[in-house]
Amino acid sequence: MNSRERIKTIIAGGEPDRCGFWLGNPDPATWPILHKYFGTETQEQLRLKLNDDFRWICPQWDLDCYKDPQGKPMFDLGLSENKESLGQPGPFADTKNISEIEDYRWPDAKYLDFSGWDEKIKQYEGFYIASGFWTCFYHNLMDMFGMESYLINMFLNKELLHYVTDKVCQFYYDANEKFFDVAGNTIDALFFGNDFGTQLDLICGLEQFDEFILPWFRKFTEQSHRRGYQTILHSCGSVFKVIDRLIDMETDCLHPLQAKAANMNAENLAKHFKGKIAFLGGIDTQDLLVNGTADEVKQDVLRVKKAFGSFIISPSHEAVLANVPPENIEAMAEVSLRELI
């Protein structure tokens, strides 16, 4: 069973030869540390050394595919490069009426160019390819309004918020359609993300989640399945309250399982959702991978394997920081090669 077959099988709820493994997408400052420890020079060399099954190729970043004739970014928000928080007001913070933003320079899928895809993808034959646009509309909207204004508008100006949400999401939907036409069967999943949880709970209420977020999650999931792809949804934080909703809309896999967030430990997730959705992540990056010993990491990976059975072992946040000792990465990868418990 090669890596592509293994991850497909796990996500489909089948019986793989072992758990899968994904290193994640380490922070740029982390790579030199890992290369020095493992004796590698390129990211792909390191992934091969760790028996990494999973490759995330995101066209909006890895291909720099948005080619606005005026050199504008996809979302031309005019934000300061020194933006410090999601709460900082965005350009739509004081907007009251749709007419005020109708002429905003919305992104257009006609400016997308995927001409480098074939060259990019050919080096990853035999590996599971997660791709598609990151489709982070929740974050885009927070940038456009600022977090406070965005959440307030969920109550006080629903028409405006639906209008902007639809504008952003329709672009991503059209962009994915155009990209999927090019990618065809070279990819295996739509991998998209929106962090809608905090350490303790959801950022917004369930009623607002159902009205403003879930409908487009459903559309993107249906789009992915219609093309024959699996769907992997990313959200950090405690998202326990909405996992049943994600299952109902046929999300195939949930990432990254922030282990220290409320109700997100492996045993609790397995108790409620094992066999209904696949899991990717779950190895704690807030404490264990930073402060634990290699043996402690191994024992914890075994614990999570016991809870989930077949799953994809990976850090509980993909952007592994430079404070994670390489020995702990090695320990996590080593246990992934063992037989299922």
C-alpha cells in the first residue's frame, strides 16, 4: 500500500496497513533546525526520510496563481503590513449599506493562472495530494470588517454580511472549479480551513454558525465530492459542538484536533465520532511536542492511536514552530510506522 492508497483508505474508513503520517507545514524558521538534525537539504528529502504520506499543495500560495493585471492581491484590503490582531478594524468596519461596497475590487477567477501545475505535481507521484484553495472566508471577513464588527454584524446587519460572505465565497467556489479542471485526478482532496474555535469554545454562537458559515461549508464539500475528491476541513480550537454538523454535511476528515482545547482530546472525540469522520492531527503542539521527551511523545502517540485506531498522525497545529525539538518530531514519525493497535 503506497502513501496515496493509505491516506485514501484511512479517510474513507477502510483498513490500512498502518496509520498515516503528516509532518505538517513547519514554520520557515523550523526547517533549518530540522535539516541540521536529520541531515537533509530540501523539504522533500526530509519528508521522505520521515515516511511522510501527505503532501499539501495549495495553488494560491505554491503557484502564486492570481495574476491581476494591475498587480493587486486577491483581496485588496489596503491593510497595514503591521496589522497586529483580528480585532483591528478593517476597511468595511463602518460600512452600513451594500451600496457603499458594491464597487470594491472583488477578486475575479478570470485572473487565475495554473500553468505551472503539471510541473509542480509530477514530483509527488504515489503520495496523497491535498489541494484546492484554502478558502479561508471566515478569516477574510474578519480582515474586511475586523473581528468585533464582523461578529456584531451577525446580529445587526445580516443583509450586509450575507452579501460580503457570498462575494468572498463565490470567488473561492469559482476558483476551485477552474483549478479542479486543471488538476483532474492528480489531487485527492479539497483541504480548506477556517479557525472557528478558541481554546474553550466556538468564536460565534451555534445559530450564527449555522446561518453564516455552515451553508458555504456545505457547498464546498458538495463541490469537492462532485469532483470525486475527499474533503478535509481545518479548524483550530474547540469545535466539538459542531462536529456533528460537519458529519451531517459529509465532511470526510477533520484537522488538526487541537489536543488541549476543550473537549478535543482523542478519547472524547473517539467516544462521540469514531467511525463517522476521519481524524488528522491530535499530537499536542502546545505542551507535549515543545516540552516533552521523545519517550513521552511516543507514549502519547500510542495513546492517541489506541483511541482512534486508524488515523493520520500529525501535530495538533500544522505550523510546527522552532521550539519543537527535532527528536520529538522523529519520535512522532517513528511510532506512525508501527502496526495498528
